[in-house]
Amino acid sequence: MFLNRYWKSDKFNVFLSILPITILTIVIMVYPLVSIFYHGFTKWSISGTTLIGLDNYKNLITNGKLLLMLKNNIVMLSAVPILIFISLIIAYLLFEEVWGWKVFQIVFYLPAVLSSVIIGFLFRTFFALRGPLNEVFRALKLEFLVIDWLGRGTTAFIVVIIAMIWSLFGMAVLIFLSGMSSINYSVLESALIDGANWWQRFYRIIVPMIVGTIEFYLVVLVIIFFTASFGFIYSITSGGPGFSTTTLEYMIYVKAFKSNLLGQSSALATILFIIVSIIVIIIFKIFRKIGDWQE
């Protein structure tokens, strides 16, 4: 009797409706995470796995240039506030419908439809020693500006960061613009009547009212800069010169597919997952406090 009533109830229908996506989530997300965590403690090869404890993590700390890769990730992450600030400014200009705003809205979004590899090859060609940029400097007799952009660690890393910013800029503008479109325009009109200038309207009204949107895209950018930079690095610098543009994500590829050290690759993936999770939790806590202050 009880089972018959349960099968006919709304709860059972809800359970059936979420069962496929639950199974899919477990298969696609949960199982790989558990598998990677486990294999981080093994010597993993095609022939089988052998438990070796913390040896993979010890090798990464002593011989794997882990600190250098972490530093590179942190430097790359420093581009996130720059990207968000510029995107907010441009989005607000489009929101106020400056001259040609519809055209700019399309132009800014164009890089978002290109893959990271295509963008990487474009930037690799543009910043090559005999590339268009240096040829322009030579034509203008600015020989002191002609440098091997991809042959120096610092400039190569800057090129990778610029490529990522250029790729993500259009999507950021579109997301912030959609957040601004939900703001009641009468609030801005009242501020304008009260004498608020452009900058005051921006940081006193616009930014506080789209904090939720900023929080969302900040988390997305953190995840992207930590886990989706491979295509840019591979196509522009291949991690070089030396290890100057090698990040945790790129080293996972090197360990797994070039060195055949699948256990160390899994250990690196576990470290990357933990780092990203900690940063995301910190972001949530910070924005929760910001929300409390606004209330």
C-alpha cells in the first residue's frame, strides 16, 4: 500500500525527473574526480596501477617546479581584475548607448566565437620576431622596440595574458551589459537630476546593483584562467621559453602525454582542483560580506 501510494505521488515523479541528470552527473563529474584523486597516489601506467603513497606529491615538490607553476598561475590570475574593470567600463558605455553602440557590441563579441588555438596562432604570428608588429616598428625606424616577444619569458607571458583577455573580453562585456539591463533606468535618471557625474553613477549605482553578476563572472574567470589556458599556451609558446609560461594545467598535459607519468599528472590535477576550490570559496565569502554591508 505504501509503495503504491509513493509511486503515484509527486515526490516519485520528481525523483524520476532528476534521476537521469543525477546519473549523468555522477558518471561525468563525480567518478572522474574520485578516479583522479585515487590515481594521484599510484604509479599509473597502461599495464596497471601500484599504490606508492605520497611519492608523486613529493616528486612534484622537489623536482616538478611546482612553485614556479603556481607563481605563473598567480601572475596570470592578476589579469582578472583588469579584465573585469575594463569590461565594466565598456559595458556601461554601451548601456548608455554611445554613438555606434550596436556596431561595437558585435565587434567586441567577435573574438569569443574563435577557439583558443586559432587566437593563439594569430597572436603567435603577430608577435613573432619577423611578425607584423616588429615589421611595423622597423618601418617606423623604431628599432629599439623590435624584440623577440616570444623568446623572452616576461614578454611571452604578457602575450599569452593579452590573448586570453582579448578572447574573454567580449563575453564579459555581454554578461555585464545583460546585468545592467535589469536596472531600473529611473534610478539613473534620479541620480542625473541630483547632479551625479558619469563616474559617480558608475561606481555608486551601476556596480553595487550588479554585484551578483560580477561575482558570477569572477568565479567563471578564475576557473577559466586556471583550467582553460592550455589552448593559448600550447599554440603561442608551448610552455616556453624554458618553463616561463608553464602553468599547472599545461604541466598536467606534459606529465601525462609527454613524460607518461600519469600518476604525477593526476596528483597535479588534484592540486589544481583544491587550489581552484579554495579560491572560489574565498570569493563567495567575500561577496557574501559585501552583500551584508549593502543590506
